Amino acid sequence: MKLELAPAYDIDSVLLNDVTREDLDRFLKSLCARGFGASQQKRTTSIMQRLPDAANALPRPKAKRLGDVIRQQSHHLSCNAGLGLEVPEFDNVPVNRP
């Protein structure tokens, strides 16, 4: 089985506010993976450390909101999964709200 990333239009509905380390572990195990162990945490942390820089590289001013969403969701996932990442500041506006 080959895993592929979802198209960008599918990502909008995925929010990480309530996703926990246990949720990630169950999800990976449901895919017959080992679960959210040390190697998965290391890979996730590596990716998430690069996200703020990628968000900052987005064209401004239009992409500021997307950058804030990236930072906000990175913050929530880091806290909920115990990754201990320092995420740069973002506007504290709830995602997917007018």
C-alpha cells in the first residue's frame, strides 16, 4: 500500500486542536503501522520545526491568514502530543470561523 498526501482542498476541514498523542498512536496502528513511537515523534517534530519558516515564506499579505493557521495548528499539536516545540506567535483567532 502506498500512502499519498491529501489534495490541498481536503486539508481545510482537519483541525488539530483536540488531536492527542493517543489519537496519533491509534490512527497509525489502524494503518498497521507501529504507532506513534520515538521514530514517528522525531519525524513529526522535524517536519513541524520547518513549518513556521515555510509559513513565513508564503506571499504576503494574502497568505498571512494561512500562515497563522499553520502556526496555530502546529502549536496545538505540539502541546497535545507533548512534542515541546516553540511555535512563533500567531493571531489567536479561531480557525474556520468568520
